[in-house]
Amino acid sequence: MNIYEYDDFRLYLKECYERRCREDPSYSYRKFAAEASFTNPGFLNDVIKGRRKLSKEAVDKMVAVFSLSEIEAEFFRLLVSYRQAKNEALQQELYRKILFRRNRSSFARLNPLLNRYYQDFRYPLVRTAIMASDFRGDYEALGRFTVPPIPSAQMKKYVRDLCDWGMVTQQPDGRYVVTDRVVEPPEKLRDQVKRINREWIIQAIEPLMKLPADKRHVSSMLISVSRETRDRILERIESFREEIWGLVNNDPAAAEAVMLLNIQYIPKSKRPERL
């Protein structure tokens, strides 16, 4: 297990515990508590389920039981501080530190695509732009094609990285094309994916204010629904996403534009109180 693959310390602890159980079928939460000197035999399970937070002393005990090295322990402490921080500014600062350490780890060296593709929205933007253009090495023109525009020197780096990762290839005639290689982000890096999704949502704000209605579509609905209808709408959204992918994949015409589609469906209330 490589701790640098994880955004969530609880998921890391869960998988550490499960690995111990595979290695030793007699291992249990009670045995872990005894090793770590916790009086509560269900302490680890409570932490994994989010029912308890970790104190500095508890973190030190976790580090010892799971035999983390000094640098792994420092990264684990960062994950704990990040997940338990309540201040958004502090969370942002801690996550920058997490990325800094991850980018210099063995995980980043062995998995450059998985590590970097979802850190920077420009990678998927450039990849999609290549699909919609006859790109043959004119980095300046490709940089002007994207929104936001990307300087040619940076564009060259993004294209080279995508080629190195096998996501883009250059044909004998000089034209660059996108390959079928797509790496789905693992559950371990879910916060990294959330942050790139957040960036896409933020980028939808400017077109709302600047583009005419026939060039974009942005609409909002506040609806009151039962739990059953709420779940049915989620199912319809997933079905709609699959339908959109089908239209894109079966489009007989050559791609000419890059479009951003955000589907936002989030709760704007808490569970009602029982009066």
C-alpha cells in the first residue's frame, strides 16, 4: 500500500486494517485496540466510520501500529489535519501541502498520468481540444482555440505530457489524435477529482454573464421532492449522461468545438425536524 495514493485518511486506515485481516484471519478491532493501547475496542471502527476524530496522541499510536516511516507519518498527519480542518482556507493550504509531497513521492514517479491528469484542468481541456481540431504542431493556434487560452510554451508541455502518457499520439502525416486510453480516477483520489470538478463549475460562471443565450444554456430550479423522487431524478441524470456520451461517440461528423457540460443537482436543505 502506498499512502500517497490516498486523499482520505479514513479510507487508508480501513484498507490497512483489511490488509491486516487478510494476513491474519484472527485479527480484529479488539486486537488493534490492544496493540495501540486504546481502551475502546471499537475505536478504529469509529474513526473509519467518521464517528470519532483523531487526536495527536491517537495519530501517533496509529503510526506505530501500522509501522509508517517518518515521511509516511508526516503525510498521514497532513491527511488527518486536512480532513478534520473546519476552516476552508486552512483546508486549501493543507491540500497544497499534500499535493506538494505527493508530487515528489514514488507514487507520482510511477503513476504520472494518474497523479497529474486530474490535478490540472488544462490536461483534459487540451486533450479534448485536440479531438476538435486538426492539430499538427501549431501550439500557438491550439492555445488560442481553448477557453481560457493557453500560452504556446505551456501548450507544448501539456501536449508532450499527454503523448508521454499514451493519451495522444502523432500520426505519420503529422496530425495529433487522441487515443482510447482513459484512466478512471480511483476512489482513493476522490478529493482531487472533486477539486477539478469544482474548477469546471467555476469556469461556467463567466459564460453565464458574457455569452448570449443562444451560445450557452445555464438554468436553475429549486424543487421540493420526496426521497423517492429525489432518487429517481438521480437515476435520470445518470441515464442522461450515458445518452450524451452515446451522442458524442456516435457523432458521424468531425468534432469542431469543445463544450463544457455541468450537471448540478445538490441538496439545499437539511432533513426536516419532526415536530
